[in-house]
Amino acid sequence: MDVMAVGILLVIGVALVGYSVFPHQPKTRDAVKRRLEGGRSVDNVAEISERARANATQGLVKRAAPVLSRLVMPTSDEALSQLRLKLASAGYRRRQAQTVFLASKTLLSVVLLISAVVVGASLGYGWQKTALVALFGGGVGFMVPNLWLGLVAKARQDKVRRGLPDVLDLMVVSVESGLALDATIKRVGDEMVRVHPELSEEFRIATAESQMGIPRGEALEHLSQRAGVEELRNLTSVITQAERFGTSIAKALRNQSDALRTKRRQQAEERAQKTAVKLMIPLVLFIFPAMGVVLAGPAIINLIGAFGDR
């Protein structure tokens, strides 16, 4: 009972802390309403309330995230750089993204560890089993953000990979129409916002870097590193070699586009060939037993009835 009471108090405490973070509803904020009565509408009151709620949440995150992130901060610069690159591949490039991610690992580990201790004690486990369950919960909480980040990065890389042939086609048209390569990259970033926003964002960042004085080859290299897609690395190499040896960039881009489409078609054919093998497991486990029951069931019942009469 004492353990259950502690668990209930813990839940109530967390709920009260969460309630204190968010401002009250506009109906209860009489001071704000009195200030806004002189000519502002209810929509402005709701907008200010949303801003206050967002500012309160951001303030709490800014205060708590650095403290929580220090516990799991990578010790080496290489690991820290890999984490930043992984976050960039997932589309998170702000300064506080790394701090928030590390803080989420610490917070989730602590929450699951405490929850595991409370559950283990309430179920009557010994201290050894409770400690094992707590360690398991803490480990799961520590690994879940990494798994989530990997899935988000992979999904974004797939979107970049699917949109790359269309982007290359637009680059070919732009280069053949007389635009320079820098103007082509800028045009692609502006035109592909709605169709392929991930690639558009990457190309616009590369354009901004070029405008700040970074060489175009280095900006394209940064683009391929941020995206984490092998096809973009190949595209960067093709453009660099075409400029170095003086060959036609439009022809190189067209060949690269054809190669990407061929590779996509081969991957689709490979997946189609794997379908028959993957269907064997559900066929053997679920469909064949059901068919056996339907086909052989009446005969077995008749046999049992015939031998049972004897």
C-alpha cells in the first residue's frame, strides 16, 4: 500500500508540474482580458494565450535541457560530430537540437527507471528483480531516442533519394537553357519547395553557403554530408569532375539522372522478386493450416464417427 501511495503521489506531482508549465485558459486570465478589452478581439486573446504557452514551454526546455544533456554528453569530439550529422540528416539543424535530444534521453531513462521501480515494488518483486527491471527500463529509455532518430533520418533520406531524379531533370533543363550552375542550384531550391521540400531545403542551404563565400564544390560537399545519401555524394563528384575536366555539365547530369532511374527500376524489380519468398511465411503459418482444416476436417470427422461406432 505504501508503494502504491508513493506511485500515486508521483503521478500527481508530475501532473501538477505539467499543469504549472502551461498558462491557464483565457477565461481565467482576467488581467489579460482587462488589458485587451479596449479594442482587441477574442482572436487576439487566444493568439496571445498560445504565444504565452509556447514561450513558457520553450523557457522550461531551455532551462532544463542543458542540465539533463550534460549527463549523457559524448566525451569525444568525433562522437559529438556524428550526433550533429545524424540530427542534420533527420532535418534538425538548430543549435538546441543536440541539447534537446540528449536531454530527452536522460529524461526518458529516468522516467522509465522510476516507473519500473514502482511497478516492480507494487507487484512484490524482490530488490534483485526490481533492480533488473529498473535497469532494463532505463536502458530502453536511453535507446528509444536513438531508434527514433534513426527512423526519422532514414525516412528523410528515402524522400531525398526519391526526389533526386526529378531534381536532376530540372537541373539539366536549366543548364541547357543557359543558366550557370549556381543559378541552377538556386532555381532548383526555389522550384522544388512543394514537390520535394527536403531537397529544396538542402539546395537552398547550399545556395546560402555559396553566397556567403564558400566555394561551390565545398558547399555541395556539405550538402551531401548533411543529407547522408550516397546518390548525392555521387552527384557532387560528377559535378566536380565535369568542372575540372571541362566536360558538359548537362550531359553529366543527364547521365546521372538516367543511372538513378535505372537503379530505382532495378530495386523495384528486386523487391518484386523477393515478394514470393516473403509470402511463404504467412502461407505456411496461416493459410495452409486453414485450408487443411477446411479440406480434411469433414473427412476426419467421418472417420472418427465410423471408427467410433465400432
